[in-house]
Amino acid sequence: MGKAPGILNTKEEIMEYIGCGERLLAQYVSMGLPILSIMGRWVAHTDNIDQFFRVITRRRLTDSPEQDPETAPE
């Protein structure tokens, strides 16, 4: 039985697909990246990941919870 197209079955596959490390992946997950984790096994679909990034990259920079320290109000 082969792997279904678009399914990422490990945390490492997800990080490779996104092109990030563990810390950035954790940040994306906290922002709502659609990943399922059951008993330590991570599963995601590339279509859902792509849609997540399409949505979050539509936001303006000022809508981001993190701001540049030089431009953040004091």
C-alpha cells in the first residue's frame, strides 16, 4: 500500500516541505498550521499547508502579533 499523494507523515517531512526548523514549525502550529498529532505521530496534507500560508500571507504586517522593535509603539 503506497503513500497517499500530498500526505506528510512525519514532523521531518512537514519541516522539509515548509523549509523550516522545529522552532519555526512550533510557531506556525501556534498560529494555526493544520497539523494533526496523535500519540507523537504528525500528519498533514500539503493542500492544507499551502492554504494556511495563502491565508496568513494575505495579512498586513501591522496585523501580525510580532512587530519590529524599531517601529513598535512604546
